[in-house]
Amino acid sequence: MKPSLRSAGQVFGSIQITLVLSIVVPLLAISGLAIYLGFGAVEKALNERLQEDLELVARAASGPLSRAMQEKDELVIGDSLKSIFRIGRVSGASVFDKDGARIASLGLADTDVGNSASAEQVINSGELGGAFRRVDGQSVFSHFTPLVADDGRIQGLLQITRKRSDFHELLTSSRLWAASIWSALAITIILVVVLGHYGTVGRHVSRLLGAMEELAPGHWQLHAEPSGPRELRQIYGGVRDMGQRMARAEEEIQQRVIIERQLAERLEYQEKIAMIGRVAGGVAHELGAPLNVIQGRANILARHELTDEQRRQLDDISYQVGRMTTIIQQLLDCFRHVPDSRRPISLDTVLKDVLARAGEDEKCRGKRMLSQGFDVDARVRAEPVRLELACLNVVRNACQAARAEVTVSLHRCGNEWEVRVEDDGPGIATEKRDAVFEPFYSTRPAGEGTGLGLAMVSSVLKEHSGRIEIGSSESGGCRMSLYWPEETVV
């Protein structure tokens, strides 16, 4: 649809135009028709009244004129005609004999009424009569009254005329006034309807439409206060409720999208872990046997007498074989997935065992190990071996990075338990904190780390719906926070 047609449709489809066309216009048409019919009735009544006035004047003058004609007194006839002009507003007065010949006249009058049907009817019936006719080129009402002698015979006629314009002058003036008043009333009614609609309905509708135009994804709340008639306030309430439902629906959709994205990420991660696990398992199987053979041959050679250089070379072979065995074991630990073996376990007990094992670890020798908050019963649901392995790896990393001290503490955070491991080492740069959880990424020099320890920890926490965060300790070192969901007691 073209813009001009659309805008025209909006104009002619508005409530204001609808009110004017469906209510005001019919009322004005009915009132105009009523005025027209009323003036028709008034015109008829006025004609009858004016004719009655002429009849009364004729009756009053017929007596003296009848006697004057009987006595053939032309002076009295002339005076009687003059008196007619003084009695009422007439245009002419004439006296005719019974044959229709004019005897005397004043003003507009026929010279001969011998051919007048009205005059002939009056002479024949003896009753009053009259009709509109043209006299001297003007439309007049001609009234005939028989002049009766004393013996009862009709001896003549009295004609009194009055211009048609005299009949309709007042009526025409009244019609003009009525048309003017009706036009002013129509304009007033239309203005009252239009302005009244705007004041009581239109401006509130415009305000509501303006508020509705502001509704958009993320902004479904209608903040404008309701105003106007009750029906508009009810519409406002409906729009506001609809906006609230839209906001709730949008929030639910966003939450579902987030959940689906998380599930997709977890599924992708699990598939990636499963694939890497299969690869790691295959690598471990393929390399395990050769490494065992190499280690066995090295042990056999070590029983023989060797020179210092040969023994040094043999020790280097044993060290590298051990290192490769450790990498394979870490690969298996990192990508092993055993969710079916989870069970309720005390996290505080596991941490005590971890500290005991860490104290015997070569990486933690010479470091002061501190513990805090182990006096609570921190129940979680986890696979014991994987849980202990994750915590032990974090503690070992802290020992490697620490200068002198490592602190392991247990804290409750809402519906989670936080295992916090802090060291006084150099810490981890902010821009590297996300990368350290990627497999084979290490902040240490080549040969000092495999980059699988924290990747394994992250994998274990994801398996248990937990999370791991990296921060800075109070001493400026690194702080690792492992969050384990609390076991719900039914």
C-alpha cells in the first residue's frame, strides 16, 4: 500500500471521523429535514393566517360598500376603499359590479374580472374565495367578497389583493436565520465532538500509542501511568500485562538459550574429551609396551659394571622413560570420564589426605604447608579418586610456584564449597589465566611441565558441575579456587 493511501485510510478510519460521519452528520441531516418540514408547515399556516386577515378586512368593508353600491354613492365607495388600506396591509382594493366591470379601485387591481374563475365562483355561490394570480405583472393573492344588497341579491364584488412577497418576506427572513443558526450549530457540534473527543479520549489514546511504540525486545515494561476513561485504562492494563508476559517470556527464552548453549558447550567438551581420551588410550597402549621394554633393558644394564659415563647415560634413559610414563598417566587422568562412580564424600577428609600426600611429594619438600577451615563437614558428591587427584594437582602446582609457603583453606559459598589454594610465588598474569586450562599449555620453561595438570583439574570440575577460578593471593602469589557443588541431603 502506498503511503498516501495508508495515511488517508488512517484519517478516515479514526474515531473522530467515525463519530462525525456516524452520529453528527445523521443528527444534522435529521435536524435540517425537521427545520425544512417545520418551515413548510409554518409557511402554510402563515398563508392561511394572511388569507384570514384579508377575509376579516373584506368582511369589515363589505357592509359599507354594499350600501354605497345600493345607493350608488361613489364618494362612500372611495372612502371605504381608502379605509381598507388603513385597516390592513394590502396591495390593492377594487369594487366590481356583478358583470365583472370595475367601478372603483386603489392600488393593484384587475380592470375586469369577467373572465376570472374565482370571481365567477364567488358570484355564483355567494361565498368568499380567492387565489394567487398575476396582476400588472406581479404575483398577488386576490380575495373576492360578494357585495350583497338588502334584498339578498349579489350586486357586486370586492377584490382585495396582497403581493405574494408580503406573504413570504417574513418567512424568507426566518429561513435565512434558521439556515444561519443551523450552520453555526453544525460547526459548533462538529468542533465540540472533535475537541471533546481529543480532550477526553484522543490525547489519552495518543499517549498510550506513544508508550506502546517504545515497547521493544528488552524494554517490555510500560512505565506511563494510565489515564482517560475507564475503557482506556482497562486497555492500558491489558497492554501492561502483555508487556510483563512478553518480558517473562523473553527472559525465559534467554535463560533457555543460555542453558542450551551451556549444554551444547558441555556436549562439545565431552565429545572432545572422549575423542582425546580414545587417542590418549591408544597412545598409552601403543607406547606402554615399548617403554616397559626400554625400562626393563635399562634395569638389566644397571646390574652390570659400567663406567661413570655409561651409568650417567643409563640414568638419563631411565629419567626420560619415567617422564614419558608420567605424561601418559597424566593424559589418562586428564581425559578419563567416570561419572557413574560418584558418591557422597567429605571434602574436608579428602583435603587432609591430600596435604598428607603433598608433604611426601618431592615438589613440596622444603615448603611450609598451612591448612584452614578443615573443622567442618563439607559434603559433596564426587568420584573420590578424581576429586583427590584434582586437589593434589593444584597443591603440587602451588608448591612448585611458591617461594616458602602454601595455604589450603575450605570455605562455604552459598550452595558450594570452595577449596582455596594460595602460594607466595610470582602469580599468573591476568591475560594468561584462561589459557592455563588448555591442554599442553604451561607457564614454565620447556621440559619442566607438561601443561596437563590444570587441564585435568578443569576437566574433573566440569564433570562434577563445578568451576575453577584464578586470582591473586594476599602475598601477591596465585590463588586457585575450586568450587564443588554441595551434596543435597534428602
